Amino acid sequence: MSELISTKTLRVQGTKTLMVQGTTSDAGKSTLVTALCRIFARQGNSVVPFKPQNMALNSAVTVDGGEIGRAQAVQAFAAGLQPHTDMNPILLKPNSDTGAQVIVHGKAITNMEAAAYHDYKTVAMTAVLDSHRRLCDHYQYVFVEGAGSPAEINLRDRDIANMGFAEAADCPVILIADIDKGGVFAHLVGTLELLSPSEQARVVGFVINRFRGDIGLLEPGLDWLQERTGKPVLAVLPYLQGFHLEAEDALTANTQASEEHQQQKLKVVVPALPRISNHTDFDALRLHPQVEFHFIGPDQPIPAADLMILPGSKSVIADLKFLQQQGWPQAIERHLRYGGKLMGICGGYQMLGQMIHDPEGIEGVPESVPGLGWLKLETRLFPSKQLINRKGLLFDGETPVSGYEIHAGVTSGEALNTPAVLLERVNLELEGESSALQADGAISHDNAIYGTYLHGLFDQQAALDKLLQWAGLEVVEHFDYEALREREVERLSDSVEAAMDWQRWREVLPQFTRG
């Protein structure tokens, strides 16, 4: 078998693209690409992340006015770059169990069912290769993240996300597996066995992720793996306790306040909507030492809290109906009656209004539905999206805030006379406005309800402090989420750099030199 998959058959001289594929979802592809971007960038190399196709509801607004998967924005941060649409040319945002919005080069072009998209992948590959070509023209190294597993047999035809791209770009592949899930050798060998001979030859080595324990006990298995496959293990990455990296899509775990803060903590609950989007909005809250945070799943009891937040949604009307079925309107009414605070972000902000209109059937059938009615405003959905990075001030007119907008609705109504955020106006001269600030969102007259289109408003320390005070935390400990994100990327990169067998790396990837 080793003769069939010998790496010597792969012509990689001159290429500057390296792809990381995983044996499963959540095997560690995103984290390894993030680490490689930082390791190579901090040694003076010009590097860029790339993911041909991403399916995720967590997205980021790019410097060129589009949207890409959140993971590629994090990888761009690790590489010292602003996110760009070429880093993730195809983004699929599921809006049902069988369909998704298709975003090409940062712009939504249509909604497709899975079968129709399968036929469309030939067209999508052209967009993928165009973006990859442009990145190769401007950067020394391109580190590519695959999607799911290359061994998903039902998805291999016309594949653009894994080996289909690797074959088209003629690039080497590292295969990563998560030992913490168990069965790591079966994952690696089984995945390799299900690839074609040319794809097997493309795999230059393995990385084992999230190992804890005595590595001496693992070494016989590593020796067997190399003898069995002819592929070296390039690294065994340690399990990083308490590690945080913005999630690509899956909801992150709830957090509890530490014992030292049991006397002063803020209880925050967020419904885990079926189509929740950009839940990375809440990372700074989840990690704050004075916050006890809970995502509330379907059919779970809704607990008492200091702050309830309705999150963004890819399917606002369907998720609003889900909230109503789950009893959230009654729970919110009780929550407000007892002095709690309520917030809505993006789709959640739209739900707080009196009506949501979808006359063109953007989310399904054309309809108008009553909102929760807590703010005097209405929203009409349109096909075009607002995609923009924003800066401004919070409702006090003093606290700086920044974030991004991704939404397909236009909101109007009396409630907007008391805005939640004052944003720096874009294209002031073209708009003919005398004020440099533009109102966004709304705050209720009793100061209990806050709605905004701005994602990421908790990420900056000053804004986070102010919003926690608004929510009822009297004395707020300063918590710098942006500094934590930088420390975690550095911690990850240091860990990967220390664990990597660079001698073996140079043997199989001689064109990828550090420094």
C-alpha cells in the first residue's frame, strides 16, 4: 500500500499552497491554519488564509464590502491582514435543513436546495480558482482549510471543498485528526483508504490534535501509522485547557461565573435559535469573569436572568415563530416585569418590533407577521444586504463602539427616535447629510430594551463595560476581549510551533520555509 501513496509521486516544487484537511468536522483544521498563518507571518513571510467553500452562519464583513466565514476572518487576523472576499470565495448560509443562501465573492446571489447546488458546483469552482489565483499572485504562502472530511463519499463528485480543490490547484495536503474524540488511527487510515491513489499521494503527513497524557504511550501507534501508510506524523498537538478561538459555526459551551465572583455576577441567557447567526457576538460575554452565560436550547426551561438577548438569525420569521412556540414571549414579559433588561441584535432586533414584512418572499413565502411588539418599529426585508464595518458611539454619546452590519432588512418607526448607537456616516458628502453621525437601533423609553443592527458591539472593552453597567452590573471588572484573542492566537501558535517536527516538515514540504 505504501508504494501507491508515496509522497515522491507528488510534484510540489514551486507551489506555495498547502491545504489542511480533516478526518471529521471540528478535527482542528481552522486552528491549525490559524497557527500556521501566525507562525509564518511573524517570521517575516507573506501569508494568507483560504477556504474554497464554507458552510457557516457565523460570518464577517470584509474590507471590500462582502462577507466570508468567521474562521477566515480569524485566520486573517492571525496573518496580520484585513479579511477579504478572496479568502473564502464560496460561503453557504443554511436557511433550512435542505437549502442555503449561496454567497459568491462576498455577495449573496441566490438561495439553492442541496441538489441544485450540487449541479452549481462546477460554476462555483471557477470562482474558487479565480480567488486562489489572485491570492497566489500577491502572497508568498497560501494556507488552505478544507471543509468536513475528504472521505464523505456522497460529496466527492464535483468536490470543490477538499480534494477536488487540492487536485485542481495541485497542492500538498496535511490530514489532521482529533485524538480527544477517540479512534484517531482509524480516522486517519480509514480516510486515507477512501481516497483515490492520486489523492493519497497528495497527503504528505498527519497531525494529531488535542492530545493529553504521556506521549511515550502514543509513540508505538505513531510508528505503526507511518509504517502502515508511508506518511510521517508531523505533529502531536497538545490539548490546550481553556483555549478560545472564535467558532466557525457550532455553538460554544455555556459558562458559569467563578467562585470568587458568586456575589457579583450578571446572568445572561440567549435562545439557541434553529438558524442562529454570528453567535460569536457573545464570546466576550461568555468569557467575562463576572458573567454567567447560558444558551437556552429547544424545550429547555427559560431561567430567570438579568439580561436576555435575542441573537441574529438567518431566517428571522421562522426563528420568531420558534420563539413563540417555545414560550419566550411570556418569559420576556415576566422578565421585564421584574426589572430585567432585554436586548436584540440584528434579527433579534427586528423581532422586538411590531411587524416584520417579507413581501418578496426573501425567507420563504411572502408574508407579514407580528413581531414581539416591545419596540414601536417595523422591518421590511429586501433581497440586498447591508454589509459594512462600522464605528461610532453608544447611546451615551461618549463610549466608542465598533462592529459590523450584515442584514437584509430596513427598519423604521417611532422607536428609532431614541437610538441605541450613533454610527459614523459613510459617504457623508454623497448622502448630503450635515451630521457625521447616523442613528442605529432603538432604546425603549424606560431604558429596559435595547435593539441594534451592530454585531460585535461587546468586543471592545469600553463598550462592553458600559453595556454591562446598563444591564445591571454595578461594579464592572475591566475585561479586554481583543487582548485575550491576541493572547490565545499566540498561545496556539507557540504550542503548534513547539510540537511540529520541523525536520520532517522540511523533508515533505521543502518549499515552505520559515523565516
